[in-house]
Amino acid sequence: METKSFITLEMKVFVTIKKESCHCAELLCVRSDCKEGPYTPILNAYIYKDTVQVQLDSLEPCMYVAVVVQSQHSSHNVTVWDHVQRKVTLGVYGPKHVHPSFKTVVALFGHDCAPKTLLVSEEGRHTISNPPVALQLWGKHQFMLGFPQDLQVGLYSNMSNYQVDTSEGTGLIQGFQVKLGKVCRLLYMISSHNPNNISDFTLRVQVKDALDCILTQFCVQTPQPPPKTGARITGQRRFLKKKEVDKIVLSPLAVTSKYPKFQDRCITNLKFGKVIKTVIRQHKSTYLLEYKKGDVIALLSEEKIKLRGQLRTKEWYIGYYQGRIGLVHAKNVLVLGKVKPIYWCGPDLTTTVLLEQILRPCKFLTYIYATVRTVLMENVGNWRAFADALGYGNLPLNYFCRTELDNEPEKVASVLEKLKEECMNVENKERKSFQRELMMALLKMDCQGLVARLVLDFVLLTTAVEVASRWRELAEKLARVSRQQMEAYEAPHRDKNGLLDNECMWKPAYDFLLTWAAHIGDSYRDIIQELHVGLDKMRNPITKRWKHLTGTLILVNCLDTLRSSAFCPVGYGDFAV
């Protein structure tokens, strides 16, 4: 190449030297004209954290540049691996859609790059004609590996309908494979017990060492089943389908009786934005931030929320500014990236602060106690963990119930009953909010899916009560429901004379919202977002005075950020959810 100056090469390395070993080991950049060597050190190399920058002065048609760790002192007991920490990445790959039976691959990479697709050959079959299958990346997770060792990788489903077929030695990665840094692929077969009832589910990946100690674990969500090709009914459904019995909505980390521990730590996986306009609001809002031009705001979610402003619907980021979580108009923010600016002011955001602030709207939501009790009895598998999360410490079971209970669901129900009694106690000056305490406990147990389900139920019921007699106007905005369909919703709730009392108007409103939500799909975020937009479109919208739905929208969009920071191992990056 005809160049008049040197070429700068920049590389990322995923091996770091331990602080205590910085005096006896160092990163070194070397080059050679042949792959086999010999390699000579490059003097013009600059190393900062995980980036190596090299000046290539002598340019050859073909050259090899490598980064190695050199140890000054070595012995039989100490190797170079004792001085370094190495980051590796696990990627989970599968088909575009889940089927009654399909293959899943867990791949180990010696760096943080996991390709979007992975070609997998039909191993174990004697047919040569079959081409390799391209699997999609479902999720990835990066973790520190102290030294090359044997790794046992387990794959577990959170739904009883799906079974991961394992045989002896299926999930074993040997230490020498890790040492070579080559891509290791583990193939798993997943099959359904009931092929007629397939749906998306969650997989938990667990990595153990030779002593059966857990090194790391994370979760990935599978894609949806393939869309049905049959003709779709466009009219409103009057009745809802029965819920799937065997689908567990709990986090797969919480399927076992031992729940993970909620960690109070600083949230680091945030983007930052610079404010380009000062906003001071005449009418103060609980969930809209006020800020000054030039200040820096931490952004909790890259997804934008649609919300009506003063005159029209705008797009908003969820931001954290000077100790408050709220919404900031997207056009007022210049997104900077994930590097924290030096002129950031205000307290750092921790998982505890995030948890407390996003649960603000919960105490204003209406609920049906019998429904909550049933859902918890079906999905919470350990009364002791539930009681501890509610703040009842090591209190015995007889504190919650007088009679001896044999089964776990009844014990969970007795703890819930005790919470309800304390929250409803009029004599208690510092009265607790039942909804808020319940949600906080479930999030501390890593039951994000269960919280999402309960929040959605609360939101639909509360909206029905708030809208009441205006539900027909909302139905027009959301689904263009005909007059005949509206009358069909109201018919079961009319008295003998065919009259419907205003106090009972919430019942047809609730029936409509349940049916409408079932049409939208399984995404609780989409349902709450579309409901908010529909309410904003009403004449004299109730969202002007009733702000709690806005707070709930912030809550459901912050759940992933909270979980990835509160339950990942110390020192690790983002959790794949």
C-alpha cells in the first residue's frame, strides 16, 4: 500500500490483568509476517482498559498482530492465567419460530461478539445432502472466567409443556477448548408434551464449574410460534379464551424454591442525554420532569413512550434527573451514549431508588383481592421467601395462621391475608399500601412476569372504574365498536326492567377492556401504551387529572432495567432477559 504515514490499528481485548498482578504481568502487542511466528513486540502500542491502539510503521503484504499477556515470574504453581481475568460470551440460538420440536444451540465465544445467525450442521445423521441450518440469536450474556476450566452448561424451560432433552455429557465444555479460545457449540433438543398447545416461553441457562458451583446464569425469551394461516375473525370477541394452565409466568430463576436475592447497587447500563431546552412547567406534573438547558439526564429506556402533551401527542424518554424519575420530551434531548459525563450532577441511580420510584402509582390502582389471592397461590412456590420479601423476617408460620397448613399455596395465601390485614388497619398511623407492598415484594423475588400480569389486571380494572359511564366513547377510540356490540356488553348487567345503574357502568367497561386487551396480544407494554393513547384521544380526557396510568407506563418500561441490575452477578454487565 502506498502510504506516506503509519496506519493506526485499534483492537478490543477481553482479558484484563488483576489489580494485584499489575506489577508481575502486562499486556503486550506483538506482530509477525507468518502465522506461526516468530513474533516481535510492537513498541508503539497504547493500551487503555479494553482497547489496544497500535501504530503499524512497517507495512507488509501480509502480517499478523496479536495481543498476549506476559508474566515476569512463573513457577509450577503459578501460571499466566492466575494473573488475568477473561471475559467470555454465551449466545443462545434457535429457530425463527418455536415448534413442537426444535433444536437450540448454546455457543461459547472467547470475546463479546455473538453473531446474529449461526450455521449448525445436522450432526449425528448419515445424510450428506442436508445443508446446514441457520439459527437466530435469541440472547447473549457476558461473564468473567478466572481461568480455563471444565464448564457444565444446563438449559431449563420455565414451562411444563416444553422439555429439554438431555443425555450424559450433553452440556460439557472441556477446559482445553476454553483455553484455545475456539467457538464451542452445545446442541439441545427441545420438545413439547402437547404439540397442539405451543407458545413462547423462557429458557434459563446455567453454567457450573467442576465442583458444581454456579458461575453464572441468565434468561432468554423464545420467539412466538409461527402465525396461523387461517382466516382471522375481524369482529370483537364477546368471550375470552381460557388462560393456559401450564404456562408459568414467574421468572425461571424463581421456579425452584430458592429465590435470588435482590441486590442494592448502582445502575450502570444507562445511556445519557444532554438537554437542549429549559422546561419549567406551570402546571406541575408528578411524572413530567423539569430541567435546564445544558444539563445531563440519564435515560432508563431507549424505547420512546407516546403521551399527550399540552396540545398534541408527543414521544418521551424515561429519564432520571436530580433524584427524580419521569418523562422528558424526546426532541429536547441529545443522546450522548453510555459514557457517564464528568459534569453529571445529582445522586446516582440505585436499584432501591428505582424500585421505590416506579412503584408510586401502584397505591392508586384498584384490584380484586380474590383474583390476586388465586394468582399468587398458583405462582408463588415458597411462602418463606414471600414472607421475607414482605419484611416479615424470620417469623414462624403460626404468626400468619392459627391452624397447621400442609400445602404451600395455602401458606402463601395466609401470608397475603396478613399483609391485607395490616394495610387495612385504620389504627395504624403509617398505613401501608397493599398494592405497593405486594409489587415490591414480588420484584425483590425476581417475579417480573407475575408483576406484569398483576399490573395489567389492575390497570384494566382501574380504567373501567375511572371511565365508567364514558366507556362507550373509549370503545370507539380503541376499537370502533358498533352500537349493537356495546349493547351486547351491557345486556348481562341490566336489571329486570332493562336498566343499567351508573354505579354498575364499570362492569361492561371492564368486559370490553378484557376482550380488547386479548385482541392486542401478550405484550403488557403495548396494551397499556395503546390504552393511554386511546384515553388521551377522548373529549376532555380523564388522563388530564388521572395521572396514574402514566406512572404505570413508566413502571412496566423500567422492569427490565431494574432486573438486569438487581439480580446479575457482581461486576458483570447487562443481563439477557
